[in-house]
Amino acid sequence: VDDKMHARSRGPYSLVTQQPLGGKAQFGGQRLGEMEVWALEAYGAANTLQELLTIKSDDMNGRVKIYESIVKGEPATNAGMPEAFNVLVQEVRGLALDMSVYDSKGKQVPLTERDEELINKRSAIN
């Protein structure tokens, strides 16, 4: 039974997507597939899904912030942008398509430092 058990608190991550590696041999995490996500969504577990798909997966900044808040005993901060989404944005931009993200108020959300610089330049012109 001992060789069947596997748990992970921290460990290696994929270099491209920043998601935890899969499988016991690579000291990876459990995969949450599309059908599992649908099941949790059907049960109304939105907060659990947000946690599993961001800070426990590939939200690099959120991962650091949540670790710091646990160590300091402070309330947790909001989750950020998953790295898989950033990879998608870069692939779309690699096809020479401009992709921007806007919040609920219609304000553009910077995805990279370069985006932040461009947004600041545009707002200075206007």
C-alpha cells in the first residue's frame, strides 16, 4: 500500500505552462480533467474551481502570494491569470493577431509588462 500512496505540496512545474508535472514518477500532482471540471461546475463549486485552476495549478504570482499569506497568517489574496492563458495569448499574437483583455468596466487589463507599457503610453496620449 505504501508504494501506491502519493501526495504533493510543492514540486516541479512544466517550463512552458508552469503547471505541475503529472504522475508519481515525476513527483507530479493529480490532474483535474475537463470532465472533473464540469462535475465541480455542476455542483456550483466555483471557488474550489478557481483555486484548483489558478493558485494550485499555473498562476505563478498567485502561488507566491498565497504561500506568503499562509506563512504570515494573513488573509489570502485574489487569484491571478493562469499561465496557460498567457501561453494562449502569445500563440495568438504569434499568428499576428492582436489580443486584448478587458475588465467588466471596459478597461484594458495588461497581460505582460510590455502590455502595461503600451497601455500607459496610450492613456498618456489620450
